[in-house]
Amino acid sequence: MSSQEEILSDGRFSCVARDPRFWEMPEKERKVKIDKRFRAMFHDKKFKLRYTVDKRGRPVNYTSSENLRKFYALSESDSGLSESDSKEHMVKKKKKKKAKGKGEADS
């Protein structure tokens, strides 16, 4: 195969190097920035599906939340909050489970 430089030096394909439509998207801009209103979708059970096969029938072991993390990112102002909020959310869930367990044991 020809190297990339040879292809771009060819007159027929020289416009590809200058045309922004063919440039690779920057890593920074690939993910869609979302704000704090939608941060629940990263840890909420309603948004989490477990896949066993991909669209071609091959076995896989991943969840839809991994796809969400691949395509979406919290905005910079909310990203620091999301980590602490997710920890707080897990702590609140544990407290609710403990309180529920104590209530059932008493009755």
C-alpha cells in the first residue's frame, strides 16, 4: 500500500488535505457536553441495559452506560460536582437500604 504522504502528494487527492470536511475531529470535541440536569443518566438504573450480543450476534459483555460515557461528557463546571454527587448518591442509597432493613426487622 502507498503511504499517506504519497497519496496526499498526488494531485487528484491534494484537496483532501486542505478540506476541513475530511479532517479528523479533535478528541476534545468528540463528546457532547451535557449539563447537570442529565447527569443522572450515568448512574440511574433506568438508563442501564446489559448487552450479551452485539448487532451481528457476537457475544459481548458491556452495558449501555458505557456507551453513554463514550459519547457524552458532563460540562466542565459540572464534572467536579458529578463525582462527588455520585458518591453522595451511593451513600444515600445505602442509608435507605439500611433504614428499610431495620424497619422490616422491627415489624
